[in-house]
Amino acid sequence: MTTPGLASTSTGRPARRIHRHLRMGLLALSVAFAAAVALTGARGASLQELQWAIGAGSVDTVRVIGALPPEATGSSQVSIEWQNGWNRHVTTVLQVSTPDEQSSSTMTRDIEPLHGDVERQLRAWDRDGALVVEGGIRPRWEATVAGWHVPAWLGPVAPLLWISAVLLLVGGPEPWRATRWAWFWVFASPFAVVGIPLFAILSGPTRGVRQPSRPDRRWTGGWTFIGVTLIGIFLGLAS
């Protein structure tokens, strides 16, 4: 005869085993996605970073997409793709023919302005006069993930990872080290790209990872919300 306690334990083991396998699958997908972003994507960079790189002579070729034709008036969102060593970058600017065009433009105010001809400005930063400026019809990277510009086919993977993590959080056993609400606020923050693989490793039994000594003491949702908010504000002010 089996006692109720032993029965509940035995029936719960397969579910916990399945959940652990799903977490490891989420971890593998997260690592593969991060590797694909690093190998095929380009980091978003400011106009000042581009200016410094050209001035230092570490950039020999730039690709300009979406610039206004010579002598044209108005405004246009321009993508400037460039590479510094092994690192690929994309700088997005709002090209305006005059300051008045900048104030009247309906485009987002978050884009850095660049007055006048884009190619002429880029060459003005080049001390050696060897910069090659290429034109392009469309950007190589058409989706954005955590500040990285990636190919269009990688764009849907990020929401798939997020949805999978939330389903595991809601449908699985009570997570270790933090409550469900705490993990959710991490997922909903800009740190989800790091939080999702951490959840896969730390929220339950994982080979090679020690079990918490006090499972009853966990980060709560309120403190986690405050923490990720303050860190986000600090990083925003520092950038």
C-alpha cells in the first residue's frame, strides 16, 4: 500500500524531469540565438563612435543606405554600416538638408541628426582621405534585438524565446531563488536577454549548479521590479 505523500512524490518526479529538460532546451536555444546574433548581427553605434573610428583610421569602408540625393532638400533616415576589426556596427542618423527641416521632421526625435551631405561629412572626418563610401539600396540587417541589428529571419526568435520562458515560468513548479513575479519582471525588463538563460539554469535543479541553502528565502517581485528599474535608469543616464 502506498501512502498519499509517496504517491504525490512519485507522480511529481516525471513532471519535474520534463520541466528540467524543457529548461535545458530553453538554455540551448538561448545560447544558439546569442551566438547567431554575434556572428550575423551588427551592434548599434552612435554617430560619435563612427566619427572617432574614422578619425582614428580604423574604418576604411562605410556603406550608406537611404541618403538624400545630392543637392536634394528635406530629411531622410540613413543607415551607415561599418566595421572596426571584427566588430560590425550600424549607425542610424536623421539626415536633414537644413536645421529647419530637423525641427519640422515627423521622424523620431531619438535619431541623431546629421546636417547636409552624408558622404561629404564622412570624408571630412577621414584624415588620410582613403575612406571608401559605398551606396546601398537596403540594409543588411532588418530587425533589432537588444540594441543589435540582425537579419530579418532572426527577428521572430526573440519573442519565441520570451514566450517559451513565460510558459515555463507559469506552468512549471515554484522556481528557486526568486518568485514567479520576480522572474517575470526580469523577463519584462531590458535584461531579459540575460535573465532568460539565468532562469533556465537557476530556477530549478541543474546539473553542476548547487541547490540554494535556503529555498524559502527568495527574491520577491516587488524588490526585483525596483532593482531592474533603478539599474535601467542608471544605465540610461550613463549612456
